[in-house]
Amino acid sequence: MKRFFALMLAGLLLCSFALPVLAASDTARMMQGDDYQDALLVGKITETVEGYVMFDVVRTVNGKPAESPFLLFEGELFSIPMLTEFAVGDGILASVRYLHDNRSSGSMAYRAYKVELKQDKKIKMDVSEWDVGFIEWYVNTGERFMTGNGNSVSRYDEGSTDKQLIFDGQNWLMDSLDSKYTAPEVKREPIKPLLANFTTKQVLLLFGGCAVIGLIAITLLVVVVIKKKHKKSTL
């Protein structure tokens, strides 16, 4: 028993040491997506209310395309700025998780950034911090094969070992806003109606069940009416 509790304690300690490492990989999560991020969205704020903001979706960078207007709750926001710092007209880059697969409302998965929206659907951010520049590059170019250590950032082609330095620790040597880069967007997919998630057999069972319940209800109603008429006729 003592050994069991010792192992549990060791596991908890390992988890506590692992948390900072996981937190540091938020940038990678925004780029790659995972179970807690359904989409990375670029939008324009149209309404702000305490606890949530609403924005028009300019484009879906990755994940499942969203519908406009998009309602974003503050509940799971992990980093600054808080949603209360956004104003109508502001650009927003948001990592979101859909509630019950609802493409028009969701809660924050990891981060939200206030950004400047460009005419070509690109964004401008404060890239003085290397990881923010990392995200801006990815959002504006679609390139996800990059590596960085805080002192520099390099890009490379898939399957290649040749790296190209784009941040030297102080300056960005290449500009993602250059017209030679096109802001990528996830292919729009139709939003399936509720019944589309059911098989034909499930749909038939659903309607069959409703029909049976309706028939029982009608039968009970007829019985009640007949009893009332019979009671009146005996008076």
C-alpha cells in the first residue's frame, strides 16, 4: 500500500513538472490543432458584452470552418488580452473550441490576439516577441514547417534539411505581408443538418418511435373522450 501511494505521489510530481512544458507549446497547438482546438479563426469584432464578444469570421486558418457571426465566450481564455480589452472594429485571432459542434458559438481554447486586419485577409501583429512572429508568419503564409528557439526562427520545406533563417533574434529578415504570399484558407465545408449525423436506420427508428408515441397519445385521448361521453349518457 505504501508503495502504491509513493507511485501516486511520484506521478503527481511528474505532472506538475510537465505542466510548464505543455503550456509553452501553445503556439504549436494553435498551428497544428489538437483535441481542444476546433479552429483558428481571423475575425472582426462586431459586438462586445461582458463575458463574450461577437465577430464576423474573415477566414478560417485551420480546423473546421466557422459561421458568421461567431459568439466567443471568455470562459476558457488562457492568456491576455481578456475579451473585455477588445472593442468593436478590432481584428481578432482566436483559437476556439466549438460547443456541441456549433459552428457559430464556441469558447476559447488557448489564446486570443488583437490584430490589425489587412485587405488581403492577412494580419499584422506585434512581432517583437519571436513566438508571436512565428504565429503571424504561419497565419499569413500557411507555412507550418518552421523551427525556433527564442533566439532565431527558420523555415524549411517538408522533407528537406535545408533551413532558411527568417528571424535572427532581433529582426525579421522576411515579411509575411509580402504580396508573393497568399493567405491560405480552409476549404469551406457545408454545415451538416442535425439529421445528417444519424444513419438511415437511426432516423427510421427516431420517426418510428415518435409515431408510436403519437399513436399511444391519440388512443388515450380517444379513450378519455369516450368515457366522458359514456358518463354523461348515464346521468
